[in-house]
Amino acid sequence: MDATTAPHRIPSEMPQYGEANHIFEMMQNMLEQLLIHRPEEPIPFMIDYLQRNNDNVPKIVVLGPPAAGKTTIAMWLCKHLKSNLLTMENLIAKNFSSLAADARRHYQKMKSVPSMLLVRLIQERLREEGCVKQGWILDGIPATREQALMIQTLGIVPRHVIALSAPDTVLIERNLGKRIDPQTGEIYHTTFDWPPESEIQNRLVVPAGISELETAQKLLEHHRNIVRILPLYPKILKVISADQPCVDVFYQALTYVQTNHQSNAPFTPRVLLCGPVGSGKSLQAALLAQKYSLVNVCCGQLLKEAVADKSKYGEVIQPFFEKEMAVPDGIVKKLLCQRLSQLDCIQRGWVLHGFPRDVDQARMLTGRDYTPNRVFFLNVPLDSIIERLTLRRTDPVTGERYHLMYKPPPTMEIQARLLQNPKDSEEQVKLRTDQFYRRCAELEQFYEQAVTLNGDQDPYTVFEYLESGIINPLPSKVP
């Protein structure tokens, strides 16, 4: 497009469709695969790529030192995500594979597999239908920078890399406590996982290679390699402390692999903040507007400005203000659409709060450039809302606002003249909060991809969650 003709009034349906169906990421991934594989016939290659429809299957690498629990985490992820676990052991044990047979012979002689042979084994395995359709999880591979570079050269690109870490003293202690059941192959631990049956206890043996000296040597080798591997995955890496309960490590890993990475797709935010009175919508809107240069659109403020400016809409709204009645939805919609249609909203995007308050208003807002592409619900318990609002006061002399708990007046003289807005009485706060939550369920159903956040925490923590939900792409559609 010609930049001199900007701004381009692109119909909102186009970017909405593109983002909802991940068109930009699809084209980017397809181009990446074309350049990696350089097929002689690009068109059939692209058709085959699109028919696979596997851009969103798990492609995970789990790394970590000995005794960090990487195999356990990889197995749990594999079971939860219904994916395929790839380990050194099951790769070289594969039947009907000449590569696996070569790898077994090498392993029996040298207790290791050459990097090129291992990487070719991985490539062979990933071409199988199960890995193509259900994805894969690599356990402890790549173990060296050489392996990592070979994997990248072949176009094997993980979407998430998890690196477990823990102090060496903890890992050595864990390793020393390992015991194995020679009959079942089950692994136990003298401290963390001791079998209750005496029969099993009596037949447990100490596995080879877990002495303090051997473990220390393996840790030294791991540290030497890992610092050269991790820089190859700067944008997809998550380091998780393994010095905590295994279940906690797993849930951190699961949360990470289920997140989408920030996209390079062009994107104009149209953010809607919903929540009861006192949930912090105004503050979060101001923070978002300040950081991302969005237009802060407060519905209540729009109505007040229209009356103050004595505009044509202001003259219609004035009687409703004087009688303390709700302004009809039709008038609010016209005023709101007029604001959202202005050049700054189209160019920079916007963050809206105060409207819609029910499904009927939400339906009125839908269409053209007024449909939000990010919707957040801020949930706050009634007790917290009452604490936030009923203790607010205003100084009638200076106009300064105070809060009796969080921002008390500096002197007794000021405190004596403070006034409370009638809307901040406990009865009014309970009524308005109840009204919101009665309509909230239908509103959440209307906005299917809305994100619900706990608004009863530090404002900057809430802002970080909002920010993450805005800059990261929408979740993929589940077929």
C-alpha cells in the first residue's frame, strides 16, 4: 500500500478474520518451511503443509541436569497433551529402522550415540504420522550445542523449550537416594518415594552411575553444555526451578507450553474492560493507554463531556442527567460509535470501559470498527469493593480525593471537612455490584474468548496479566 494515503480504513472484519484464524503465523511458518526444505515443486509442498494443519501441536524440548526430574516432567506433559515422548532409549530401541540398529550397535560399544546419527533418528521419527498429528516432546535432547545446531539445520524447530535447574547439592542428594526395582524397572527414592510393601523394599537395588563422584562429573558436563545450548532458544525458553515439589514444576511447565508466543502479525488493539464498580477498570485503562498509546474511552466520561460541550447529543442527554435517569442505549451507542470512528481510535486502537453492561448493549456494539478483539473481566469480591469505595472521600475546598485507609488526609482539619459521594454509600455499592454480577454470566458467554482475571490484587500485577493477554495472540481454535 502507498504510505502517503494512510490511514487505511481497512474493514475490521479483515484483521479479525486474520487473527482468529492465525493467517499471518500460518504464512510465516509455511515460508519458513519452504526456505528450509527448498522443494523442487513449491506448490505441492505448500498444499501438503496446509493439509497437515499441525502448526499448533506440541513441539517441546525438556532439558535439565541429572536428577532434576526432566523425564518425569516430560512424561507427564506427554500424557496430559496426548503427544509423543522421544528419548534416547526409545529412539534407539525402535524396530524396523536401520538407523536405530546402527545406533544400538554404537551404544553397546561406546555407551553413546554419534550426534549426527541421533539427529537423523529424530528426523526419521518426526516424519511418522503420530508425531505429525500429535506433536512431540524431546526429553534431554539436544544434550550438546552440536546436536542443537544440527536439529535446527534440519528445520526441527520447537515451540517451547523448558530448562530445569537446581543446586548441585540438591541434585546429588536426590541421585544418591535412587533405588530401582529389578523386576519392574520402577524407580523409587529413599526419601521422596519409598514403597510401602516390604517385599518391594527388600528387592530394590542401587542403580549404576549414581555415586557422588559420578553424579558430580555428569553435572559438570551438563553445566559445560547447557550454557552453550540455551542461547540458541532466546524467545521460546522457560527456566523453571526443580528445587520444589514435582507437581509444582509440572504445572509451571504445563502453563508455559499452553501459552502462545507473541506474534509479529500487525495488530491494532481494541480492548474492552468489564467489571463491577470499584474493580479498577479506570486505572487499568489509564495504564494501558499510557504504555501503548491507546485512546482511553470511558463511556461515562463521554456522556459528561457531551453535556459540558453542549453538543447535539449533550442537549438530549442533559434531561436524563438532571433527573438522575439512565441514558437510553440508543443515544449512548451513537455517541460511543462517533468517538470510536475518529481517526485516533482507528490508527492507535482503544481501550473501552463502562459499556456494555449487558448482552443487549454488547450486541449493539458489535459491528464495523467497534467490535473489541480483546475482552477482560475483572473479578473482585464484594467485601473488597466495599472497602475500596465506601472509604473514599473528597475535599470540597481543594477537590483533592482521599481514601481513609490507603490515602488518609494529612491533617484533622482536612479530615473534618471531607465529604462522601452518595454513590459510595454501602447500600449503593452493593446494589450496583449485584446488578453487574447478575448480568455478568450472559456477557461472558457472549464474549467467548474473554479472559477472566482476579482484580483483587496489586494493580500492577493485574496490569501485567492484562498486558500479557493483549500482546499474545488469541488461543487457537480447537478442531
